[in-house]
Amino acid sequence: MKKILISIFLCLPLLLWAQSGPTVNITGSYTAVLSDPYTPPITADLGNQMYLNALSGFVRIVMDVPDSSLHYEWEAYSSDGSEVSLQYSGLHNERYLSLNGTPRSVTIRVLLKNGTGSNNVVNYRSFTFTTYRYP
């Protein structure tokens, strides 16, 4: 009986991991279309912090399409407390961030969910766009 209890105790972490499932990575890219006529659109993979030498234009953010049972929810916050225009494109994995003409940082949090409740978050990712103007 003692050996059975010890075996169960030692296997418990493995059993818990198997029930939770593997972590789903969240990756994506962005394209910045800036109002400066001399700056071509910038396309790159999303990092944790992106810097844009522009105050107006927009940023198209595209997350990789997850399994069909999963969907994204988006949140956006500004460093200066101003309103953030994060526009829905018609696709759950794509948004447009409008630059408002002032230097600021906008943090976007993307939640990958398998349902609509707050306990249905599979994974999340945060990244920040900082806009500035260098003459």
C-alpha cells in the first residue's frame, strides 16, 4: 500500500501536466504605414517593444491564425491615458492601430481563448508600440 501511494505521489505532476495540455505560442507580425511620404511601409515580426519614428499613420497587426477552436480578444492601453483606436478589421486575428499625432506608448494585450469566460484564457501576449518624432 505504501509503494502504491508513493508511486501515485511521484506521478502526480505528470498527471497534472497531461491534463493542462501544452502551451500555445502566440506569434504575429505588423505593418506600419506612416504618413511620412519618404518612409515606406515597415513590415516585421512582433517583438515586445517596437519604436516608430512617426506620429501619424496606422499599424496593421496580424496574429497567426490559431486552431479553429481558439480565438483572440484584444485590449489596448495608452501611456498618456488617451483613447486608443484599435479598429476591428473583420478578422479576429487582425486589428488596426491608429496613431493619434502625439508621442506615446501603446501597450496591446492579446488573449488567446477557447471560450468566452474569463477562465478560458489559453495564453496571452503583450507588446508595446512607442511613437516619437525625431527631426
